Amino acid sequence: MTQDFDLLKRIYNSFDPFQPLPAGDPAYVDCSEVRGDGDILVEVGREILLSDRMTSQLYAGHRGAGKSTELLRLQKYLDENGCFVVYFAADEKDIDPEDAQYTDILLACTRHLLRALKDNASPDILLNWLNDRWQDLKDLALTEVSLDSLSIEAQISQFAKITANLKAEPGQRQKIREKVNPHTITLIEALNQFIRDAKNNLPEGYSQLVLIADNLDRIVPIPQEDGRSNHEQIFLDRSEQLQALDCHLIYTVPISLLYSNRAADLTNIYGNTQVLPMIMVQTPENKQYERGMNKVTELLQKRLSLIDPNQSIVDIFEERQALEAICLMSGGHVRNLLLLMKEAMKYTNTLPIPTRAIQRSISELRNTYRNTVFANEWKALAKVHHTKEIENDELYRGLLFNRCILEYRYFDKQEESQVWYDIHPLIKGIQQFQDAFNELYHS
């Protein structure tokens, strides 16, 4: 392996778009000033620290915008302020985003609380709940063992097998739900007794318990027979159960749900949902926004500096315009920004990165968006680009969920928060979009 290839490999891996940054990571860049001044530590964290009652909050944003990184910051902040935090990414081992229901989330929360707090409270009450239903459930855990013959650790492991099969075994999924659904109330009661016991025995320095369920925003919207979506069934119809756990709760939620006709109900139940918008790289007037461009450039520079502290991000590009293009074409979407960089590195044999490699990276991601948009959606995208507004219907919610429409925020001169929308910049270069835009506004 040549020295050049080794350097390219290390730079390539520094731009991993799928790995959230741990709290305190030197690659982290505070982008709040170009994201509407939102701060999760204040908006979500202080709600928990100041409240005399248990809180349940929602956190939203486009997938890949950086929510997990922000939630890991929040976890550290709460930990430093006396909160024992149980964090889990729901889609890693517990739920299938393509087919998820409330029961799956409840079982995932139970598994992670049980694992994290088993040394602070007796798990007997939860294991007794499981044992009472073991005859019905053991086949679904793909085991013939009797719980009575197992140690506590082994019983917990059997419970984990059931939740793992919710994700890994589609054929077993509905069967597990049918066995558990009639008993969710008793499960919540048992879980709350376990939680209360654990809260009385938290490690020294901790006084509160917080559960963060991340990546629920990845649950794919599925229209139901009554015209509503599975998102509404989970976060609204089952809100009482989602809020029933006797600890502070934070759930990530699909951003598209905030634009349903139940948005007011969502606020009445959970309070204001905190949103992580895009980094604003363009203004609503379609002009390049230098502060935002500087932030995404800084984000790339921080990651490069971990590989070579003396290397400037500008200098690893054949042309400065190529760096500007990759920042602008990301739309301020962090994962897309890193993905564009990573793809460009594939077509680079030696630094600087050829402009042709950047163009190819942009072209390939643009093709992904072209394949995402249905024929009846191009005119809706043209309207959004022209008006910077969205309509409250299923078509627009789907485009929000798929990140074809992006949300931005800023404060105006009167210190009023302004929310606006635009299509992903990559879509502007697609012929079908250009045809739809010209038909609507230049015919």
C-alpha cells in the first residue's frame, strides 16, 4: 500500500456519514447560529432539569441532519447534571423501520431499561411478567428452555431474544405483537415498579432517570385503511402509553408528522417539538449564504484536521469552486455533505481531489434523488422552490420524509423566528424538475 493510498484511506474514513459523533468529539462543529439558534441542551435539557414532574418530549429533524450527535451531547450534559441517562438507537437491534408498531417500541424500552438498571433494582417483577407469559412466548424466542431453570442474567437474555426477533424475524413479528398486546398495561405497571425501585437506588450523584429512544424518526410512513398513517397510530393514538413510563422521556419523531392535521394534538400532548433544521447554505432569495457555507466548510476542515492538522480543506481540492459546489449541493444536510465527500474520494488516486471526481459524486447522488421522486411530485417540488412554503397534505409530507424538501430556520431583524422550505439543491439539476418549473412559471 502506497503512502498516498494510506492517506486517502484515512481521509475517506474521516468522512463517515453514518457514524454519529460522541459527545466532546473534536470533529464536532456548533452550527446553531445557522440553524435558527436552536440548542438541544437548552430546549430539551433544561426542560428536564427545571421540571418538577416527569417530562415526555419529541425531537424531530430530517434523517441524517445530525440528531443523534445532538442527542449524545444532551446525554453528556444531563449526566453532568445528575441525570442517569439510558440512550438507545431503536433501529440497531430492536425495530424494523419498514414495519414498526407501538408494541415494538415498548419492548425495546423495557429491554434497554432492564439491561441498564439491573444492578440498581431487582428485575424480578419484570421477569415474573415474562414468566407468566413464557409458555406463549418461548416458541417466539426460538427456545425450549424453562425460565425457572435460568439465572437472572440468562432470563434477561431470553427477554432480549424476543425483542431481537421483532427486528430479525418478520414472520414472527406479528405473532409476538399478538401475544404481548393484550398485556401492555401490565407490562407498563411492572416496568414502572422496576423504574421506581431503580430511581431509589441510582449511583451516587444521580437524582433523575432519563430514557432517550433515538432513530424512531426512521419509521417509514405507511397509510392505514382509515386514511391516517402508522406515525399517528404510534405517537398520537398510543401517546398515553408512550408517556406512561415513570421517568423523563425523549423520543425522536419523523419530521413529516409535524405537518399532519394532528399537529395541534401533538403539541397539546407533548408540548413544542424541538426541530433540528438544515444548515442554511442559501437564503430564501436563492443567494449563497456565506455564514452557512463557512460552517459546512468548517465541518469538513475539522474532520480533515484529525488526519493532518496542517492541511487546509481548500488545498485538497483541485479548484476552490469544487469545494463550494459540494457544500452548496449538500443543502446543509450533514450526511449528504459527508457522503458527497466520501464518494469523491473513491475517484481520487492522489490529492488534490479532481474537480471531475466532485462532479461525478454530485451526479450519482442526484440520480438517487431522481429515482426517489414520483411523476406526480415534480410540480409540487417546483411550487416549493418558488414559494419556499409547503402544503399540509400527504404528498408534501412524503417529500419531507424523503428529504426532497428541506426545512430551514433563521431569526429576522425583529428577532422573530422564520421557518422556510426548499427542495434539495441536487433536484434543481434534474430535467423533470426543470420542465415542471418552466411549465408552471415560465409558460
